[in-house]
Amino acid sequence: MHDFLWAFLGGALLGISVVGYLYINGKIAGISGMIGQIIHPEGLLQKPAFWFLLGIVVIPFIYGLFIQPEIVLNASIWQLIVAGLLVGFGTRLGSGCTSGHGICGISRLSKRSLIATGIFMLTGAITVFVVRHVVGAGA
């Protein structure tokens, strides 16, 4: 039950952050879109996207000061790099990332985001099935 409460709290904070960002700035809090907003460094500190992204990077470290999460990565640095590049390619191909479509788009009942999120989830399920049951890797 303890893990459920942490997950619920995290989801609620994420939802509040996304709605707050949309309400205050009039822009969707999709990560790939925010990165696109801060690519041009002029006026970087005045861009709300910069502060939102900085919070996403800094808050886990602050959290780690109080609660020591047990995180184990069973992947090499090269696997992580390839995975990151594939995610970046998919983000461009899908005109947005899972946070943009899954959280922001679905909450606005966007048909495009509903379809994109469905495809993300289906692709993830197929990938896990292939890796675990066809290739035989993983737990």
C-alpha cells in the first residue's frame, strides 16, 4: 500500500504540474516541445520551459537526499545511448513524446494523442513480449 500512495502522490503532482503549466503559460508541458523551446539560448532564464525542465532534473536529486531509492540499471552505457536515440527518433516521428501525448494530449481529449498513446503502449507491450519470450532476455 505504501508504494501505491507514493505512486498516487507522484501522479497527482505530475497532473497538477501539467495543468498548472498549461494554465499559466498557455503551452503544453510535453518534454520534447519544451526542449525545442530552450534550444535557442537567448533569454533562457526567462523561459518557463527552462525552469520546468530544470525542476525535472533537480528534484530527483533532492528526493534522493531524503529517501534512498534502490535503482539498479542492468544495461550498458551503449544500450542506454541507443535507447535514447531511438526514443528521440520516435519522438520526432510521432510529433511528440509520451508525456506530451499521454498526459497532456489525453487530458485534452485529443484524438491524435489518444491514437499516438495507444500505439506507444502497443509497441511497448510487443517489445516486452519479443524480448522476454522470443529472444529470451530479461526477467
